[in-house]
Amino acid sequence: MKEKNRGLKEEKREVEKKLNCWKERHARLWNKYRKVASSNKPSSKKTRYEKEEEKRRKKERKKRRKGDEDTGGEEEDEGKGKPGRKPGHKPAWREKLEPEEEIDVTQDRCNECGNPLGDPIGQHCRVIEDIPDLQPPTSKQFNIFEYYCETCDKKVVATDPDCPETGDFGPNTLVQTTLFKFEYRLPYRKVSELFDTLYGFSISKASVLAAAGRVANRLDPYYEEVKMVLRNAEAVHVDETSFSVGGKGWWLWSFSNGKYVLYRLVNSRSSGVLEEVLGEDFDGWIICDGLSAYPAFTEKLQRCWSHLFRKVEDVPDEYGEITPIDKKLHEIYHHLNEFLEGDPPPPEREEKKEWAMNAMKDLTEKEYEEEKVEDLITYIENGMEYWFTYVIEPDVEPTNNQAERDLREPIVIRKIIGTLRNEKGTKIFERIMTMLATWKRQELNVKDEMLKAVRT
């Protein structure tokens, strides 16, 4: 028996040795794969393992940098090295203006001894760019004539694009005050002070607010045009975030597609907002998060995978049950993205969607002990019909990152101002922020476009 036990122990040691070798090889190959596969992924598509590996590599790079600073050595492997372009890389120079004037810079006497210098012995050129001196404000008197139209039986008042219907400020003043407030996020007091500093122009805080209101009124038809475009869009990204109005909790909604962005500020987070903005007959797809208002409005939805991955990350690492779920979800997502790169025909898309749903259902049908893991599974089950719309609909994206980006600028303004004082300010905010975001999305000059709107 002793010899038999000794033989079994020897055999066990050999098996364990081989198993350890295979584990080491598997870990080495897996790390190599992770390193290559995750190098260009956005954060939302990385597993928690990949993120931990990335943190570890960053720490190693910092240590190597400290060691290389004295010698000026360059980092190898994945180290980024010194900031800026690498040696030998062609520089990117700023495009300079053509000089409008040439000035000869001459000198008669030496600065040190006062001796005459005579004729120049050499010459070199420098092109200096500068901005012109700020001009003082102008004042124009418009003599507006009135007429009578016999056909219409009414009075006709002549108009001029530089003479707004109300107020004493011209188009440039209206636009510049609005941009200082909403594009550059200055308080009304600072806008007033800046006009005084730059132009010697006296304008009160109340007048700055009134100017923004007049601009918003001129943008009304543009705002409605954006709304109509989105109502007929194939797919719309929608998101919402809290916003204080008069110290009360309101909601700022964003609606967008490729070239248009619309904001709506209301004291509601229900499906009624979707119906009001997109219309009862909206037939496009909505990319969104898990808010119940969306399925209450339409069944044509795509749930955001970035939200799903963040839900997974919220589950603590010590819950071992989350690791295979995390890995499986990323495998499904990456496999589908690779599949869609080939632009497959509709039958193949339908088949792949069915495969993906079955793979996700396998995760939800298992038993889990941890409550937070169960909550995640419930979240997945509630959106089961909407996770894979993008597989069969080419116009639909798998994430709602665009809507979240649309809300970044308003959120910064929210943090600065704290609250809009009353409901009157909501219309001003909606119109101006909508058109600024839309013009930027279309790569247009916001100042020129706003001037056109005010002068129309």
C-alpha cells in the first residue's frame, strides 16, 4: 500500500507540474491577447481585467520614466515616452496669414555708444500677426417710414436688417452678449464688465438678459425646424439629466442625430416629453438608456451598451460571480462588432441577432447568490428585446454616447449657474443652446449663423 501511495503521489506531482505549465502558458497567451485587443478600445468596451492591466502598465511606465529622466533614454514596449511628436516626425505648423504690409525696421545710431551705423550689413524677415485695435461702439439713427397698402388695407412699416424690432441694441451687440453668456459661460455681471472694458460700452446685467431673450425669439423658427428634422429621422439619440429651475427639480432632455441637436427643459421625465418633441407619429428608432418612459412611448428602441458595461463595473470585484458575466458580455459585444464590419445581408443579421439573444439569455437563466448580481441580471432581462436592434438596423448605434456628449456642455453651465431663476429662462436656454450645438455639429461658424438669424 505504501508503494502504491508513493506512486500515486509521484503521479499527482507530475500532473500538477504539467497543469501549472499549462496555466502559465494560458496566462501568458491571454495577457498577450488582452494587450493587443485592448490597445485601441474605448474605456466603455474594456473589461475590468483590461482596465486593471492598463493601470498596472501605466504605473510601470511612470517608474521607467523616472529612471530614464537622468539619461534621457526612450521607453520601450508600450511606454509613451516624452510628450510631443517623436524625433523625425514632420512638424505641423500653424497656418499663417499673408502679410498685408511691409515695414522696414532701420536704425541710425548704436544703442550703446551713439556712434552712426552706416549702411546695413544684413537683413532678415519676421511676420508678426496681431489683432486690430478694438473699435468704439457706433450709433445710428434709423428714420423709419410708414406706408399704407390699399390692397391689404393696413399700415406697412419699413424694416432694416440692422434695426431690430425691439430694443436699442444692434445685431452685433445682441449676438456678442449672447455668445459671451452661453458659449463662453460668463455670468451676466461679467458680460456687462467685459463690454465696458473692451468697447467702453455701458450695458447692464438686465440688458444682457434682455438681449439673450431677443436672440432666442429670433431663433424660434430655427428651433422648430430642428424639431421637424428629428421627427423624420431614422434614428434619434435621447438622454436626460436633472436641471434646477427656480430651485426646483426639472429635467433637461437632449435629442440628436448626425447633424442636429435639440434641448428641451421641462419638469417631467415621462413619455409625454417624447411625444411632445418627436410627435405621436414618430416612426424612427430611439437609442436610449433604461428609463421606463422610452418603452412606454415606442417599441423601436436600442438600449445603450455603455450603460450596461457601467452597470457591470458597479458590481464589486470581490463578487466572483460577476467575472464570467463581464467576460461573456464583452465577448458577445466584440463578436457582433466584428461581424457588422463586413456589412452582412439582412438574413445573416437576423441569424446573428438570434444567436446573441440566446447567448445573453444563457447568462440570465443561471442562479446567482449576490443581490447586486441579481439586480444586474434583472436589468439585462428588462431590456432583452432592445439590446440587439443595431444588429439588424444599420442606422442604429449600439451605444448612446452621442447623447451623453450632447449633455456635457449644458451640464458644465448647470454647475456654473446652479439654477435658472424662472421658467422664462428655460426658453432662452433651449433655443440658444440648441442652435449653438446644431451649428457646431454642422461645422458652421456660430457667430455668423447667429448674426444671420438676428438680421433676418
